[in-house]
Amino acid sequence: MSNPTAPGPSRSVFEVVVEGLLAVDMPDEEGATTRSVAATAATYAAGMPDLTLLGVRMAGAAVVLICLVPARGHLARLPPVRRGRLLGRFGRLPVVGEYLRLARGVGLVCYYDRVAS
């Protein structure tokens, strides 16, 4: 059986971050739902204008670098709830905090868009 949280070529940093944040924000939701919503959010984020997307990717790289030691490796290897709590601790940092707010916002919009349809 494969690990659905294992990093793979199809999972972006944005998707992994959104999944972790949603797992903390909505603990009653199933893991499959948060994974699906996170994948949709990553698709929306990939459609951002080039310069904006570059900034988002650079901020995502900063998040990964900051979380390397506490995550003991890649962020995607952590269970979603633990990942979300870890990310929440770094929300006070200037660039990281904005990245997390963006990820949470896009994730929640995708979630409520899914629930409304």
C-alpha cells in the first residue's frame, strides 16, 4: 500500500502546505477530501500570472527550507495534521506568514466551492 502523503512528482509544495493547513482547520474532514481540495488549490495556484507564481514558488522554497529540520526531512512525509501544526508555528515570519495565509485562503475557497456545488 502506498503512502498518500509521500512526496511525489505530482505533489507541489503548495499542495502539501494546503493539505496540512486544512487538516488543522477542519479536523472533521476526511483525508481524501483535504487531499482532493489541496490538489484543486494547487491547480488554481499554478494558473497565477508568471511573476506572482515565481514569488509564490520562492516563498514555498523558504517554507521548505525553514521546515527541513523540524520536519526531519521533507515536509510531505509528515502526517497532514502534524504538518499543519508545524507550519502554524512559523506563521509569524514575514514571507512565510504571507505564504501560509495565501495557501489557507486558496484552500478554503476551493473547499467551500466544492461544498457549495
